[in-house]
Amino acid sequence: MNRRTLVAGLAALTLSLAGCSSSVSGVAEPAASADGTGGAGQSTTTERISASLDSMLLTPTDFPTPYQAIVLAPQAVAQAAADLGGIPAGAKVDPAGCKPPTQDYGPDSTAMIVGTDNDKRATVTVELTRVDRPLATRTAEIGQCLEVATTKDGATAHVTTKILPGPPINADDTMAMRQTVTSGEAGATVKQSMLTLVGQVADVRISATYMSFGDGKPDSATLDQVFTEAVQRVHAA
């Protein structure tokens, strides 16, 4: 998906995939292949929640009006994750060490549900991922890549990240961040904005992201509501 296509938003992606339905840019690239596998010398998380990710994921009825939510099919999750992260698969990045870590999008590695507010062209996405590294390791990686330039198919974009205080919730660790992805030429600039809350419980990382275009105020009340419910669902598993 190129940057011009992104103006339609993740909302268009989720709606187009409804018939087949059943996390962050600019992080330093770990030594191993996936965020869930960690790298040499990295601290690991050993406790594992036995419940499947799809059994812990929120359902469409957990999203308040006017959000219309669907659970993404496995083949749609990778594309949606790239849109949220702001760095498309295969893009060149500067600094080079800020490529997103490879992620396993299999059904017991990643699960995602997306709620769409069609009037505001905005989405709230909840993602569950299996990891074996503490969240603090990921947060430190993000802190090394707060300004990232990307290039793919001749299109360039800039991803800016600001780390915020983590939300107070019952989890092993939390963090939050605000991101913007700016692309296009002068006079035709597209600005994608994301506010993300992240928590980790044992080996499950929970993230909730509000994504919109432009400088509108995020729906922080809905974001907080679904994030809180998502963390509680994992705790209860």
C-alpha cells in the first residue's frame, strides 16, 4: 500500500476485508528475527499464558458506538500492522537500524480487531502478540528511533515518535506513544496520526491504537476503554 492509498485509512482496509474476517514504527531491529524471539543477550519472559490469542481478543460488541468492529483474518493482519506502524514492509529506513523487527503473524502469534468510525475516518485497533521479551526492552528500542525516514517505490515519508507515560493499569509493564507519519509533496501532504497504549501480561503484549488523518483530537476515552478491557481479558485468561 503506497502513501497516497493510506489517505483512505485503515478503515477502508477493515471494511474491504469484512467478508474474509473470522504494533510500532521506528524500533531498533533486534538480533533475532521476531519481537517475540528476542536477540542474543536480551532478557526474556518465561511465563506463558496457555489460552489462545483469539480467545482473549475483544469481540465486536466490546466496541462502543459508532465504531463498527471486525476481527481481522490472519492474511489481513500483516498489512494492518504495517499501516499502524507507518513503515511498510520492504521499505528502506534511515537510520538503517530502525527497521521494525520481523513479526510472526500466525494465529497464535498475532491477533487483531479493528473498530472503524466512518464519519471521522478513524480507527481503534487492538492487537495481541506473543513475545518473550519484557516491554521495557521494546520501549528502549523505540527510544533510539524517534525520527525515521522511509522510502518505498519512490515514495518517502517521515515517522516521528514521542514516548509518553505508561497508562496506570494492572499489567507487568506499560508504555504509551504518539506517532505521526507525514508523506507526500508540498501542497499534497498526508498526515497520519496514531496514539498507542501498550501493556504486557506474561508473554502477551496488548496494544490499542487510535489512528486518524490530520491533527484532530484522538478519541482517548474510547481508546482507554477498549485498552482497559483488552488487558483485563488477558488477565482473566
